[in-house]
Amino acid sequence: MVAYGGWLTLTGSLPIATIMVLTLMTVTVVASNIKFRVLGDPLLFSDVVVARSFLQHPKFYLFSIPLTGRITLLAISIAAPVLLWIYSSAALLPHLAGAGILLLGGLLLWLCSPRTLAPTPDIERDVVLLGLPGSIIMYWRQWRVSADLPSPAPLRGSPAYDQIVIIQCESFADPARLNLPADIALPAMPGLKRAYEIASHQGPLSVSGFGAYTMRSEYGVIFGQEERDLGFRRYDPFLTAERERAHAIGNRLKTIGYDSTFIHPHDLRFYNRETLMPAMGFSRLVNPGPHIPTPDMPYFGDVALGQTLVDMMHQVTTPSLFYTVTMENHGPWPTGADRQTPLEHYLRHVQNSDQMLLDLIENMSARASRTLLIFFGDHRPSITGIVTPSPIRDVPYVAISFPLQDKAAPQTPTALTPAQLNHLIIEMSVRSSP
């Protein structure tokens, strides 16, 4: 009723309003189905912000839309304005009727209680019970009235390390845990193997996203809040992150003497990082580059990013936190006649991430400074037909303290959530006052 009333108010034409509503609903459902196939989630109210990212970096999204879908969208974008221009009516009555339908539909929606229809987040249940538009609207209404988090207790103590290096590695996963086809030769991953041997803490990081939702993992590690405690904010916690800045690791560690730097070799407008990161306590934002994209290396390479980190570490003289978000493993991956071409491309780049990890371990092992290295993947890759959404979504994490202890034994893997990893980092970073 709302959509139909809105189009009728705009056009004054019953046939055009009907066509536009049917088109809008069809496009929404098809888009949701594509998203579900690639990422394992339907469309959510928070996906509205993707529209801006789509315009800034369309290649991140167009690859998932079939060619027929792209042609259809182009046809709709051309045909819709033409139809509206030609067939819109100047008669007043249809416009007034549309306004009445719009207001009535809005009133009925307002009378629907989101607390009754969607009391807790459960999108798989609610998209069935409420329908796709219903779940989007009710979740948005619940999100709007969600309460802010209470402030955390202040930290007490002094810096336990000279440097803390946190690396959030894009789409990094252990290929041996991706259930790849038997004829695929798995890379050796010497960096991850060495990290497991010397880590004080290591194991699977239980992330909720698959193939995307970097911000969920990033928020958990930076803010230390479990998704179950975020309510309807869990779907894109960065939308309200500025109101919860007291929880951010940069602000918390600043109170005991750490200076924080955020490093990301890509557009800092993504997830509004250029505004949010200073609010989270990062006094410097570093955007390494420039990088000239090539088919083989479309983004700034992880090995070069690791060297950038090493250079920055050598320049600081006060306790410092470096939070780095990598980019090399970001899709889309090139396609070819062989359906395994995207996987081969991914494996080649994930080995560069592994090499960065090994280089950092060797460099930090050779230095006398006290350093904490945290390395984790933000989510698994989504590779159509090969690596597809499933309930198993964990990625690796390691926490390594330098200088290394010669007699330290390999630790038993311990599963953590991103929020629990934040708690571990905070615990290790603070030396308690006597």
C-alpha cells in the first residue's frame, strides 16, 4: 500500500503505479536472493548504506549480478523515467487517491508493533514470518530505538608493550579448512604454521559474516562487544559506533599511554572510517600508496603493507598501537574458462598474506622491543561454486608476544569471538599497577 500509494501520488496513473510496484518488488527479491546465494543473508535494512558504496566502487558488487540482471537494471533505469514522463497524469483525483493510500498504508505500518512482530533479531525466522519488506521495515524500526551501550570501566595500569600491531587480514582463511576440491594443491602457508608454533594464544575466530561484513569482525575486535548484546545494531554496528566511542580500543588504551594509528591502503570513506577512526581514538590515519591496479595485483599488496608497518614501528619512541586492515585478498577475483580460476587467484594472494605474517614474525623476533602481534582474518572468501556460505565460518587468529620465550610450548587452540579477542588484547596490553 505504501509503495503503490507513493507511485500513484507521484504519477497519477494506476497502470504505471502498478507496474512500478511490481518492478520494485521483483528487483528487491532478486537482489535479496543473489545476496543470499553469495553471502548467506537476505537483504537487511542496513544494506541501504551499500548504495553509496556501490556508486563509489561498483566493481565490489557488479561481479555478483548475472549479465541478464545487469541488462535488466539498465533497461529499467532507462524505461522508468520515460514511462513516468509520458504516462503520468495531470488529473488531480488520482494523485489525491494515491496520497490517501500512502497515508493509510503508513498508518497501518505505524500501528504494527515491531516489539511484537520482531522482538529479537532472528532474520531467518522473520523473513519467513514477515516477508522481505516487512522484515526490513520492522528491523529498521527496532534499530532506531535501540539503546546505547553503558560506558566501560576505565583501565588502570601502564603499557605492557612498546608496540601493539593488530592486523585484520581481508578474506584470510586457512585453505586447509575451506573444504576445497580434492584436486586443488593446498599452499604450504609457512607463516601461519610458524605463528601457531610460537603464539601465546591461537585458534579459530568465530565470525558471523561470510564473504563480506568486514565491519562486524572489525567492530568486535575494536569495541569488544558481542553481537548478541548489540540487538538490532549487530547487522552493521558501524552505523552507531560513534555513539559508543568510549568502548573503542584506541580510546581505552590512550588512557594508559598508548598512541594509536589506523592503517588501511584503500578508500577510507568505506564504513565512514575517515570520520569514525579519529572518534575511536586513532590519532593518525595512514593510507599507504599510491597503488596502480593491475590484473594480477588490483589492490595494495600485503607484503608491501607489512614493510610499511615495519618502517612505522621503527619511527615511534612511545608506546604505540597500530591497527591495520589489509586489502589484497578482496574480491572480485578474475574469472576464466576454468571455473577454478577465481580460487587459484585467491590462493595466490592469500599466500602473500601468509608471507607478510612470516616477514613480520622474523622482523619482530630480531628486535629487542616488547611487541604484541595480533593477526586474524575478517571472514572467509565467497567463491561461487567452490567456497559457498555454510554454518562453518571461522577464520584463524594468533596472538604472539615478542621477545619470544625459548621454552614456550605451542598452545592448545582456543575458539574466540571477535569481542573475546578484544578482551584478550586489552588484558595483554595493560601492566597492572603494583
